[in-house]
Amino acid sequence: MARIVQKFGGTSVATTERIKEITRRIQAEVDAGNQVAVVISAMAGATDDLVKLSESVSALYDAREYDVVVSTGEQVSAGLLALALRARGIDARSWLGWQVPIHTDGYHGKAQITKIETAELERRLADGQVPVISGFQGLGPDNRITTLGRGSSDISAVALAAALNADRCDIFTDVDGVFTADPRIVAKARKIDKISYEEMLETASGGARVIETRAVEMAMKHGVRLHVLSSFVDAPGTLIVDEGEIVEQEVVSGIAYSRDEAKITLTHVADRPGIAAAIFGPLAEANINVDMIVQNVSADGSITDLTFTVTNADLDRAAKVLEERREQLGYQDLISDPDVVKISVIGVGMRSHAGVAQRMFQALAEEGINIQVISTSEIKISVLIAEEYTDSALRCLHAAYGLDAA
Ligand code: ASP
Ligand code: MG
């Protein structure tokens, strides 16, 4: 007997037809003799509508009441799913965050789970009952309803799996799993059977949105085995597990990309101690995240160009912060370019293999693609290129690392 947490996202509970459909998947685990706890999202689009409702009454809404309104999406879907399960003869009961309770801190609208009381859930599970738990919500220190931030029902599921010591946490969504590259661009992309937490985190930061990044971090911290799969097809998805569980490790497991990058170059910056702090300090104060950075030393060692990237949304703000300090920083020009993309090759095998970066540079060179910025971590190499080359870069790299499906 295993204990499994099954989480169903918005598209998996989008209609009452879909809700009836997923009872089949819950039934399969119950019939196999497993203990099952279910976590659900609101029906697709429901939370967006609730946010709009709340904003239409008060643009500068009160966060406590906002949470009361937007958390109701998950109350509806939990109740409907419990109804559908009971109609099927499965002993199921819905649970709101406060009923469990799932305790959180007091940051309404973006609360963090602090503790989950599991005694009652444990008792129900032992009795063979299926708890259907509302994701996205909890109970704050002031005894009021909190929500955990948009997209956070994955976090509810992983936190519950950790607290219940579940053998596995199944995340049902509308994609088949994690792919070696975006299948909409790379026709030869393959579904990955197993990927490590760390690779998954790098893939997500590269822009692939299959599961909420904070949920993967939490799963890694607590050793929760994750299984990401589609509720629309009957096929195994991708297991996200500890590196040690992966026997046949590829050197590179996937290629990710992020179009949400914009490049800023400051020309003729003085090459002196403190200049980087003077530039990046004000950006950090303005809450602007800087991703890739390159700085060169010019021939005479006194003047240099500095290039870095921010998200597209932050580009104008970042430019403004730096324009305001032009005198003090003493640069000549500020050149910004939003039409860039970051391409990353990811794999824990890089730690023990040489030549991985060279293969990337070679493949891009053969396609005539110019590399503007390079950055690396232990298990990732990223390059910044012109956005127009996104598709050809992904395809040539996918082939270069032997990832193409036969
Ligand atoms: N329903 C919430 C949202 O749309 C939480 C989630 O679905 O993960 O953000
Ligand atoms: Mg989601």
C-alpha cells in the first residue's frame, strides 16, 4: 500500500465533465489499495474572474478581503469533486484550508505555509476516506483566510505530500510531462522519463512552465517524489526525483529558452573598483532582478562596456534608474534591446564531462548565430542571442546533444 497525493490543475477541473472524468484516476489508485489525498485548483479561469471582481469593487483592495474572495474558486471545485467521487461510490470529503488546518504566515495574497496539522487527515486516510483539499489557501495567524499567491496550488500539494509523508505527489496538468525541448518548436523533442530536482529548477528558470518553481524547491528540500503528467491522456509523465535515483544519466537532459529577457549595455564605463556596486545597487533597491552580466576590460584598462539582462517588464524601469544616475556613473550611452532570447542547455552530467560548452558554441557557430552573452552554472550553460534565431538555435542544439527522437 502506498500513500499518494494527487493534484489536479485548473484545466483538469475546467468543466463538470472534466471533474467526472478525473474521478476515474482517483478510483484507480483507491482500487489499487492506496491511500489517496487530492488537492485541487479552481476551475480554469475562475481565479482570474474572482481577481477582477475584487478589483472592480476596490482597485486598492484590502488584502484580507481579497483572499476571502479569490479563495472561493477552490471551494467550488473541491465541493464538486467530492460530490462526483461520492456519486461514484467513493468515500470522499472536501476540506478547505482552514479546516485542515493549513497554517500560514500573515502575508495575505502571498502567504507561506508554516505548518500543516495532519492528525485528522491521517485518521480519515486510515479509514479509507479520500480527502479533497482546496489548494491555494490557508489559515493566517489572525484566524483569517490567506492565499498563497497565483499558481500556488502546486505548493499546497507538495506541502501536503511532505506533511503526510506521501510516497509520491502526482501533479496532473494539461501537458504530457517535461520535454527535452519545447515540442511546439522542436518537433523531435522527447518526453523525459526522469529528471532531477536541480535540472527541473534550471529548466523552469529557463522559462518552461510545467510546475511552479517554488513547489519543486519544496519537493527537493523534503524529498517528495513528484510525477508530472497529463490528466487528458493515459500515459506516464515525468518523474522529478533525487539525482541518485537516475541510473542512466544523459550529459545534457534538455534545452530551455526564455524570451523574457532584455539587454542593456552601458558604454564607456570607468573600469574602477565600486563601479559594479554603483550600477547594480540602485537596480536592486528598485527591486529589479539582473540575470546575466558581462563586463570587459578595454585595451587601455580604464574604460569598459558593461552588458546585462533584466526581464522585459523591468526594462523601462531599469533604463530610467540608470538614466537618472548618468552623471554619477559616467557612462557614455545606454543601449537597450528587448529582442533577445536566453537559450540554456541543462544537465547534471556536465559536472563530470568536458566539452559540453564547446559543443554548444560550435553548433551555434555552424548556424551562423552570434552569441552576445554567456553565463554558466554547475549544471547549465546559457547564451543570449537575437530573438529571431530562437527556433533554429533550439533545433540545432537539440540535435547537437543527441536528443532528437529517432
Ligand atoms: N487557482 C489559483 C490560481 O489560479 C491557484 C492555482 O491554480 O494554482 O492562481
Ligand atoms: Mg498551475
